[in-house]
Amino acid sequence: MIGAKIRAQSAREAAARAVREADRAEAEAWSIRMEGYGGPAQPSPTIGQCLNGGLGFLEVECNRCKTRASIPLETIRRPRNTPLWKLEASLKCRACHKGRHAPPVHMIKLTARREITPYLWVHPREEDR
């Protein structure tokens, strides 16, 4: 009885590792396709698959000003089963935002850690000090 429980537990752990490796492979294949060829963005892995595979940052670039940013996928308020290609329409550039119009961005690649330093915002009154 104890041996069967141990084998079952080890099989569950092996299955979890296999799913994690498959999710990472799918996310890396999409990332290579996007970075190397510029698309197509469909089909894409889901947010949950990217996070499970260890690729937690999405690098994007503004179509107008060419500003790049790394967006942490865990902070995106969408269901984990949302494909990445559905995020592209909702991502907008803050750097060249004019009134109600913000130019769209395009997705570059997925990364395991933030490769682009986040913009440090300083209040104008603090610059005088």
C-alpha cells in the first residue's frame, strides 16, 4: 500500500515536470517565431502556460517611438487561459500617449526575467532638491 502511494506521488511529480517542460517549449517556440520572423502571433501560448514554463515577462515595442518595455505577465488582469495574441490590442504606449490616442505596440518576445530596466518616474518638485 505504501509503495503504491510512493509510486503514484512520483508519477504525479513527473507529470507536473513534463507539463512544465511542454509549456516552456511552446512559449519559447512562440517567442523565437515572434523575435526572429515578426510573427504570426497566432497561435500563441496562454498566460498560464508562460508563467508555468518560467517565462514571466513579455517584451513589447511601440510602433511609433520604438520604446521597449518588459511587462510582467503575473500583473496582467486577464484570466490565465487568455492567449498572448489577445493582449496585443489592449497594450498601448505610455511614452507617446497624446490625449485620448495612444499608439499600439507589438510583441517582441518572452523572457524569464526583466531585461529592460523600468522607467523611473520622478516628480518635478523632487528634481530641484
